[in-house]
Amino acid sequence: MALLQGTVLNGSNNIFEVECDDTDPDGNRIMRSCTFKSKRLKVDTKYYNPLAPGDRVQVEINENDAGKGQICSLIERKNAFVRWNVKGRCPQLLAANIDYIILVTTPAEPDFRPRFIDRELAQAEYENLTPVILVNKYDLPEAQDPDFQNRLSIWEELGYKVLRISAKTGEGLTELADLITGKLSALVGQSGIGKSSIVNVLDNSCVLKTGSLSQKYGKGCHTTTKGSLMHIHLNESIVGGVKNVYASIIDTPGVRRFVLHDIAANDLALYFREMRPLVGKCKFGASCRHESEPGCKILEAVYSGNISEERFESWKRISEEIRTGNWED
């Protein structure tokens, strides 16, 4: 039987919704509920989840039910965004084959966590992805705090794109829509930052469940329980009145702790943009730990202001987290 190709939209318990490349009489791609043809999918790495939204697969249609199929193989990924799942003790795929990894943060509600973003940036650099920092809830008064603005400026000076938006007021949504039009992007971040709310305002035909913060801890409650790829019809009001403008978004489950995968403490500097060019150029070469060694080029760059103290401190603390396994929530 001939095989079809398709894109994984979501899945759980090894049952996946796959958007296949064949179409119905109206020209719409056909969705099928698919299981694995064999007990295990042949992949090089043992992941917490074998497939992620955005994965391309080969599917064999069920002879007795055209709405079902079996996944025969995984088509090689061009990229993937991964984190270490502490509970499962293995890497977890969050999204695959994406154009942008959009790292969502907030100035408050929940609290701003710059080191959370720095971890995500390091993982994106390791995976050779294009990250975008998306600041939601920019209408909050805490957004004007000088320390917060300084941190955003540091990322921008490193060449990272930083978008400032408010799902509540609509600020910045046009720029976001321009970025994602015709692309596949994944929204990633901690619980409660408003990823689902962002999708809802980009396309008001989407009604994704949104949640509130825990009153006890001031942290987000999980509302998206599994990652899902959706094609959204961007509101005409935010794309200059143009009709039929589309984007593809992967809404990933919120995480309270982002743990790096496959990055050793001694290699972390390679995934900090401002430190990478100096790695190996210290007096003691690759063995330099950039703590107090004479002739350390990275320390010299910190003292001269070419590397910000905030990012250097972040690098030190993340390195320690990797070495000890004690990760910040």
C-alpha cells in the first residue's frame, strides 16, 4: 500500500492526530487518528514523547477506516526544541521543524525570570534555532521598571529580537502577526504567561482555555496539557485589513522549570552569544573556568563592559545548576 506523508498536530498515549497531505473534495487536508505500525518508532534518542507537534511522518491509511492510519516512519527533522524532563528522566520534545521558537515572558504576573529565558536561549542556540523573545502583558506598570528594561536591552544588543505586546490591549500584535505569517512558530514559556491568550487574540475563532495564577504561589496553573499545532486565521484588524492571512502555531504546555538538555557546564559558554567568540582564547585555553584565572578573556570582557554583568552572573548560576543538578523552579 502506498504511503502518505503528514504533519503531527498533537498526540498522547501514542495516539496522534496527523494532518495528511491528501485532500478532501473541498481541498482541505485530511486529518487522521494514527497509531504506530510497530510497537516502537525507530529513532536515535529515547524521548519522553516519541513525536512532537510539527514532526513529519509517513502514514499508511487503515483499509477499513479512511479516518485512521498507522505511522510507519519519522521523516528526518530539520530541527527540534527539547528540554530535559526531570520527572521522566529523559529529553522531552516540545516542537519540531519550526521557523521560530518564541520565548514568552512577562514583566509580572507571574514574576519576570530572566534566567529562565537565558536557559531557553542557550537551548535554542544549541539546537541552531531562531529564537524570538516575546514580552506579554506589556501594559502592566512593572514593564517600565528600569531593571526590566535594562534586561530587554541586553538581549536586543546581543541581536535577539524582542517583541513587546499585550494580549489584553492589543499592543504590538501587528508586529507579531507580520513575523509569524506563513511560518511555523512554537510558543514556549512558564505557566501563566498567557500563551493561549495570545493565540486567542491573534485569531478570535480560536477558543483556547486560559488560566489564572495560583493565589498561594503567584505562579501559573497548567491550562495547556499537551502541545498542539494549529493553523490560525489572523484577524484582519491586526494585518491591515488583509483577508485570509494564515500562520501556524504550536502552543506548548507551560513549564515551571526549564532544564537544559545535552549541554555540559564546561560547554555552556558556547551557547551564550557574547561569550562564544572568546572560548578557548584565555591564557589557560579551553581549561579556563572563567572564575579568577589570570588572562581570562571572558573576565576581561566583563570588566570592560563588553559582556554584561547580568548575563555573566546568569551564565555562572546556570553552569552551577548543570553541575549540581539543582535547578531553579
